[in-house]
Amino acid sequence: MKDTINQYHKQHYSNYVLAIKETVINNTNSLIEEDLLSFFNKPPLDSMDVIKNKMLSLAKENEIILDSNQLDQFLMEYRTQALGILKEVIKERSTRVLATFDKNNEEEKVYRLSVSTLERITNPLIKLVDTSIRSLILSIVDEKITQIIAMENIEKEKIKNFKISVIQYLKSVYLPNLKTDIKQKFLIRDYILINVIKEQGNRYLFTEKHSRIYQV
């Protein structure tokens, strides 16, 4: 009978471990698919495309006409590569959180994911996403800014001023706002993850203590 009860304990703990791992993976997938991808997917309406509208506005200020097709292609390249960076970086969140879980042992019984632990995992990822996206969009602007200009024989000074204006906007407005938005999404998912894991741990301990199976 004792061996049977021990087997129940082991199976219960195994189920708990599996639930934790599924929770971490699902939470990270939701962070990517439901929260962060929306920042880079093509807006359903041109009026919602902040970058496109700003570039058109800056072009007008510098007396430049942009090629709409080339501009769309420019933005599509940025978004496609940004999505790749995002997915590659953020999936590390699950790996790193589960690495902290694997340091736990059965004698400790439950896994408590703290705010400070998640911050040590989250902050470097946010920083990496920020620097990678920054480097990506600025390099594309530097390389392809002239390709989106529809006018021929345009003054070099106008092109230079337009490019400076675009870069200034990206550095001072778009990229800082993007970083803030991404961090906020992380914080919300982190809070959810901490609480769900806490609930799973409490449920595990409650069952261990009160289940009739163990009191046979």
C-alpha cells in the first residue's frame, strides 16, 4: 500500500511539472502571437500605418514625392525581418524560465516564480529586441531611402534632409514608443505567468495534503 501511495505522489508531481512547463510555453506563445506581433503586422488601413504616414508627411515637408509601391515594399521588408527577430528572441523566454524551474527539486515541492527572477530574464530580452529592431530599421533606411523617392534629378540636399528627418523621427519617437509598448506587454504576461504558477503550486500542495488517495 505504501508503494502505491508513493507512486501516486510521484505521478501527481509529474503532472504538476508538466502543467508548469505547458503554462510557461503557452504564456510565451501568447506574448508573441497575441501581444507583440501586432506591433509589426501590416495595419488593416493605411490611416493606421504610423510609419508610412509619417514618412509621407516628412517627404512633403522636404518637397519630395515618394513611390507608394516602393514605400510599401520598404515597410514590408522591415516588418518581415522584425517579426523574425521577435520570434527568435522571445522564444528564449520559455527556455530561460524553464531553466530556473529545472533547478527546483521535488523536495521543494512547488515552484515560486518571483518578480525579480522574471526581471532578470525579461529585461535582457527587451533590450535585445530593442537594439536589434533599432539596428534593422536604421540600416534599411540608410540603404534604401533613395529607392522610395519617385522624383528624378532631385537635389541631394533634399534627399539628405529627408533622410535626417526620418532617422530623427525613428530615434526620438517611434523606437522609444515601441520599446515602451513592448515592455508593457512583457510586464502584463509576466504578471499573469507569476500568478498562474502560484495557483498551480497552491493547488498541488492542497491536493497533496487533503486528497483521500493519500490517506488510505
